[in-house]
Amino acid sequence: MTSIARRRPRAALAALAAGPVVALLAACGGTSGAAESDDLQHAAQAAGLEVSTSPHQDRIHTPANPEAIALLPPAFADTDTLKVAVSATGAPPLVFLADDEKTPIGNETDIAQLVADALGKKLELDVKAWADWPLAVQSGDVDAVITNVTVTEERKELYDFSSYRNDELGWLVKAGGKLADTTITEPQDIAGLTVAVGSGTNQEKILLAWDEENTKAGLAPVKVEYFDNDSDTTLALQSGRIDASFGPNASASYKAKVSPQDFAVVGTLNGGWPDKAQIAVATLKGNDLAPAVTAALQGAFDDGSYAKVLQRWGLEAEAIEQPETNPPGLPKTS
């Protein structure tokens, strides 16, 4: 997985004092009150995003797809629901909790809705901790997981995949700051910077590899900072404690669109650098559900509903040309 922050954003007095965008982002945790949720929606809508933090989501739908339904294996053909695991512990726009603090919403839940619609099923979302989704799929507790899961060759030993989004990482900086007019495209661009990154993530691996390359070339080292949650990272960026945050471009681009006066994305790269990686629906290896899911996604691609979902959350740049069953994944690490 290209990690999203693993603790749900919480509003705090310090966050509110630091600037409007922190309050807006923290409001997604539901603890800041209806007024800040309204502010989040207003700012997002002003940026052209159709965002609602209400648990009553007006999701985009796609019609039942006979071709996809015909591919359903017997174990799934006669069921009424599609049970999908999501990990609602991150920052918008991937998966986060609505104002009721229990309903998962975001891009990934909308993709799950498209898959369920196309397969003629009622969608049932099951919120899981990130660490729990593999066992949930293997045990049959859920049919699939849709929560920013990166395809890897190691995971393909236990799961099948149906891709739906490119795994993109972004360099987020303070608008108007010293890096706002620069572009980060290669290791030397981050020499001497203070950068926040998630511990144990693909992006940390890339950051450390770039830093090692710089050090060998005699360039200034990167100072790496780790924070417990997304709100703390946002505060550090606004206050100037860090120069950049390196993480999922989905969240970075969302912040920049909602609050361009506060943030800017100054570079992106694939989460599989130096290889390519895709985000995909994960199903149990060998249960033959993946081809049906891939066909369901293809129908949503063809009728435009897939594009509408990505547009809703500002993720058009992460669209793929077409879904694939078990595309090439990140290679195993030695």
C-alpha cells in the first residue's frame, strides 16, 4: 500500500489556530462540529469538487453489467450483496469517516459502489483496520477490499487484483514558500530539505533511496520527519517546520485544490519508482471473482461513471486507461 495516514484526522485547538485548511481537513474527523464540515464542503465545491461529508452520500452509479454478472463464480452468483472492506483511517479524498464518525466515504467507497452496481449487488461496506484486511479476505469475512491497495508480486501469491487507479505520490509544499515555484523531479531536488513521510511506506523507501544517492554524490542529506497523523503533518508544513510532505498524491492534490492559498503540489512520481505500480481491488486468490470485478470496472470506464467518480474527488490525474486482472506488481524485495 502507498500509505495514507493511519489515524483519522482530529480537530484540535492548535490546528484551528494554524489556518483555515487545517480546520477544514480536521473537520472530516467529525469532532469539529457542523460549521467546519460546512466550511470543508464550501471550500471543496469552490475548487470544483462535489464533496459532502454527510453519511448520506449521493454516490455516482452505473447500471448492472450482464457481461460482468455472467463471469461471477457460483459462490457469488446467487448472493444479494457485495461485502467490501475499507480502511477509513486516512485523510480525504480516499477513505475517511463522515460526520457521524462511523460511515466511510471517499473515492474508494465510490469505486466500490460502481463495482457492486455493475455486479447487480447491494454494497455493504465493512470498516477494517489496515492490518486486518488480508485476514478478512482470506477468511471470507469480506468479498473484496478497496482501500488504496498497491499491486505487488508478493501479494499476488495470496490475492487476485483488478486495477482501477495509478499509484501516484506527490510532493506537497507551502504555497508562497521557498519551494512553491520549484519542481521536484529527481533526488538532487530534495538535497538539504526537511521532508515528512509515513513510516514503513513505499514513499519512505523512495525518499531514503534518493537521500542515499545524494549522500554518495556529496550533496546535503535530507532531514526526515515522521508524524502520527495527517493533521500534524499539515500543521508542520504550514508553520515551516518542514519543507515538504511526501505521500499519496490523492491527498496532496486534494489539499492543493481545496486550499490553493495554503498548498501546492510541485512534483509527482509513480509509487513504484523506479518501477510502475497500480492501485487495485483485491480478492481471494483463485476464487475466480477477479475477472467479474475487472469486467464490472470496464463497464464503469466505458459509460463514464468511473471518470465522474475521479472528477468528484479531484483524482483525474490518477486515471488508468483500462482495468486489468493481475497487472504487473511491484517486485519482491530481497
